Amino acid sequence: MRNGVKRILIIDDENPIAEMIGDFCATIGHQTRVLNDGEGVLKVVREFKPHLILLDLVMPEVSGIEVMETLLADPATKDIPVIVISTIANGVTAEGALKECKAILSKPITIRTLRDNIQQVFSNK
């Protein structure tokens, strides 16, 4: 990691949203990678080694909850901070795997909210 640049993995099946979030994260100085589903998440996480994961809950095939459970079950990935960004976030309570999330944000999110939550995660590390 050079000059405070952090790697952020964005997992969201809506590619335009994921790319927009990725572009914003890049403008604030972070390296990003987008994954449009939860399949193969461990392989991508091991290759990219993110410092933070931004995760949608509602995805086909493998849901965000299943991604969280997969990450938490692996000793190599269980400590990577996760921020959930999802359309259903308002009705979600932090139970089970979601208790480990650093934040649960409801789409649509503002750039300020996203920036503040990312900064908070990185300042607490």
C-alpha cells in the first residue's frame, strides 16, 4: 500500500451503480475493483486483498448475506471490514453475519455518506 492508498472491492450486481461507486472511490484516492456477483468472492478477495468491501445484499445466485457468511467463515478474510449498501438496508437489522458490518447504508446513498463511512472505517484501523 503506497501513500495511504487502500484497495476497495465493490460487490454489486447493478454494474452502473458499482462502477459509479468505484469511480468515486478512485477520485478520493483508492484502488478499486468491481465484482458483479458473489460467486467466486474468496478467489477475488485473495487476489485483490481489499482493505474494505462495499457489498450489496440483493444479488442473483449468491446473496450479500451468503457473501458475508463466506467471508466470516474463512480465517484469511474474516477481518476485512464490510459496508453494506443496498436498497433493502432500511428494513435490515444487524443480525447474524450482518452484525459484523461496519455500516448498513440504504440506496440511494449520497457521496458524502459514502465518503464519511469509508473514512470512518479507515481511521479506525
